[in-house]
Amino acid sequence: MKNTETKAKARPAGKSADEMGKQQREISVSEFFTKNRHLLGFDNPRKALLTAVKEAVDNALDASEEAGLLPDIVVKLEPAGVGDAPAPPASQATRFRVTVIDHGPGIVRDQIPRVFAKLLYGSKFHRLRMSRGQQGIGISAAGMYGQLTTGKPVKIISRTGEKQPAHYFEVQIDTKKNEPIILEKKQIEWERHRGTQVTIELEGKYQKGRASVDEYMELSAISNPHATFTYHAPDGEVKSYPRTIPVNPEPPKEIKPHPYGIELGMMLKMLQDTKSHWLSGFLSGDFSRVSTETAEDICKNAGLKAHMRPRDVTGQAAENLYKTIQATKLMAPPTNCLSPIGEKAILAGLFKQIKGEFYTAVTRPPAVYRGNPFVIEVGLAFGKTPEALAAAAAAAPKAPLAEGESRDDDGELARVIRFANRVPLVYQQSACATFKAVLDTTWKNYGVSQSRGAPPAGPMAVFVHMASVWVPFTSESKEAIADYDEIRKEITLALREAGRRLGVFIKRRERAHAENKRRNIFELYIEEVVGACKRLKGGKIAEAKLRAQLNDVAKKLTGGQKTDELVDKKAGPFGLPDSIIVTAEGVEGDAPAHVKEGK
């Protein structure tokens, strides 16, 4: 009886290897990201709306700059109704129509479907030069998200020149094959002589404030002062961000890979793919910073012949070659592949978008991680505008604080704004090497209060930018920079230099106010001294002359003209390089003339 029950409850036989083998099939990259779209930044409606705008704007900026054109970009967000229903107000809408228009070089007709409807398709992945896009995923992923959430295709208009026709496409992604499906294509009349317009309808949520499209547009104007942005918000507001730098940044050059950044497997592939006939020619021709003489020395030290065929270098010989390369002292890779923003442009961007009293910017010398060159730049905006300070002074005086007390407005923390290759990073702040470096900097050394494990306190914005041929993001959504020791070190050094300049500004201003207070005390007694001297001389004394002489002595003892300038805020940036000071009387320092006028 028990045996019968045991047999009845026996577990069914498992599948055979043949049966399991029949279930195995290839997964296309589109299918993978369809199920894992959160990896690309489409994990909630609000973030998805921002990601779609960001990817389209990145492409527009890259294309314009590569063509040598000053970027002029229009971003439109419009609420969309479901079906034939009218569009609801922006605050209640769950669907939006995202349109991004640029005046760039346009896209040739045959490339349009693949650019917008094929993942991992682009021109930037294999090039070692700075660019915003890296993987060839962004804009096609935004179109895929719109297709999944609304079923609507991506609509593209592109024109390559005034004498060329404008091409209109409607495309979707075949997710099983990762290939574009063209729903419609035709030539149309378009008022723009050149450029591209992309429209994506997607599920999203619009909300102002931090990590919003509004903030992204503001930050993009700071990091791209050479670009003009026009932003049509869903609530009908139109914001214009005119360019403050009238020229494009120096275009980055494409470089060859540096030997220190190559892993053994990649080198084996390069040995098989090279067009060089000799091993020494492969080393000097396919890598940067390897001269013909150095290449021959590497071959000799690795026990290989300089004139052997590269594809014959396999197994232990390839491993010996790799170890010899890593042990050879080579110059750092060239840095003309980078296009940092520069101190003057950072100052112009911060000065235009963030209201403050003191600004400074630092660009570090180029450095290297894993063979990839990079540059770290830092900017600071500190204090309140003269108007805000005057308003605070005119307000009713506050009661003095008891020990341990604090006011509500004393808890303001510094705003950390992060960029990678001029692109704002607005999510995953705590996971980013940039933010960690800001927290680890001892801001108290520079006269700014800071709680343990928190950003510095006070009216302050900290700008950090990384420019690199390959930014090591923590995920495909490109929201946080990985915490490499070399990168963290450079960020920390740049923050310290900017902090020292801020500390000099704060200490000199505080010292000037202390000396001015001292002078005021002297002035209180000058009249008493003049009166006493008059009585001693029986009234026979030049009161005005004595008063002027005593005032001169008091002024000299308390810093003289220098204190007057500091207290009256008439001084320049006190010899601080790449800095701006905003005063009630005007602007002093390194702000461009056209920026000063537009303040």
C-alpha cells in the first residue's frame, strides 16, 4: 500500500537534453532591452521622459559640432491624448509627444531607419575621441520605449542641404531581429534648409523641479555655452537659453588605442585583424605612443622577431608580448582627442544660469585611467546676489541665537551638478564618483561649514565635469561615473584648488569686515580726541585738519584702501585666476564682456 502511494506521488521525469536543446534560441539585443529597459533609464514615466529628451539632444549636439556648426536646438514637449481623446493638462497627462529639432548636417536617407530603429548602431563606439554618445543605443532605445508604451512609430524629418529634398520616415523596431521596420517614407516640403527633426510619442510624466526636463535644459546650457536652446515646456512656457560663447569648442581628434588600455584578448584580436605585415609595424601603427624604435625594443625584449607576421603571434608568445608591452615605459596617450569645456566657458555658463557672488573654475591637466585619457573640470558658484543680500539686510533683524540653536535657512546644502562629456547627469547621484569626491572634500578648511557625510552647507553650487574618450559609466543608462581611483584623485585635486580660491575670497572678505569694524570704533573716539585737543590748545586748533589726520591714521591701521575696496565690494577677483566676483557696482574678473552686459 505504501509503495503504491509512493509511486503515485513520485516526481515527474525531467526534460531530456534534446528537449532542453530545442528550447534554446538566440536573444536579440532589442529583445533583451525590451525586458530590461530600466538598464537604459526607462524605469519610470518621469525618468523616461527625461531620458528620451537627453538622448535626442545628445545626438543633435554631437552632429552639429562634428559638422562645424554652432548648435541651435529646439525641444518641444506636448501632452498627448489617448486615441481621439483631447490632450489633458500637462500635470495630468500620461502621454507626451517629444520633438527635438536641430540645424545640424542632417542624415543621409539610407541611414535614417538604422539610426533611429536599430540598437547598437552608430559611428561612435569604435572611435577613440570624446563624444556624448558612446554605445549607439540611446535614441533607438527611446523610440523602442515609445513603441512599447504607445504603439506609435518614431517620426523623422531630415535634410542634408538647401538643394537636397527633405525625407520623412516613420519607423519601428523589429525586436526579434533588431532591424528597422519602415512604415512610411516620402519626400516632403520642409521650411528648414538643413537639419533633423525627431518626434517620439511615449508614456511619461511631467514634473518641474530637480531631475526634471526643465533642470536638464538649464544644466545643458551651462555645460554647452556655445549652443542655443529653445525649450517649449508642456505647460506652454517657452524658455530660451542663448549661447554665451560665440564659437564651437576645439573639435577632438580621433586617436589610436594606447597599449596600457588594451587587455590580452583584445590584443589577440588586433593581431589577427591588423593590415601590417610585420610585428614591429603592428605595434607602431596600430597603437599610439609607440615609435618604431620602441616597437623593435618591445619585440626584442619579448623574444620575438620584429619582422614576423602579427597573426603568427599566438599562445605563450602573445602573452610574453603583452607582458613586455605593459612593462615598457610609454608616454601617456595624446589628449587632442578631448574637448574640455575650459575655465572661461565654465565661468560663462555658471555666471549666466546661477546667481551668486563668487565664481571660479579649474581645469586639471590630462590624466589616464586604463589607457584612456581624461580631463576633470570643476566650477564653484558661491554666495547670494547683491540684490538678495540687500533684501536680507533690509528685513527685520532676527533675534540672536542661543548656543546650539540654528535658523531654518541655515540648513541649505550645496547643489552638486555633474557632467560627463558635457552631458548633465541628474540621476544616481549617490552612486557617482563625482558626488563621493565632493562629500570627502574637507570644505571646513575653506571656510564653508559641512556636516559629516553631507555636502557643504550654504548658498553654493559645485560643478564637476569629466571629459574622456570613454567615460566609465556604472550602467547603460549613463547616469553615474564609476569610482576609479585615478578619476577620484583628479576630482579631489580639482575640488581642493577651487576650494582654496573660495577660501581666499571668504577669508579676505571676513578680514576686511573685521578691520572695517575696528575703524568704526576708532571713528567713534576721533571726535572726542579732537574736542580734547581743542580744549588743551584753548580753542586755537585747526579741527578739520586734525580730524582728517586722525582719520588717515585710522584708515592706515585698518588696511587702508584695500579694506575699503573689499568692504565696498569694488575690488576685482583679488588676483585669483579664472574667477568672477559680482558686486553691487558691477562685475569684476574673467566674465566675457558680452556675458557681463547680459547679466
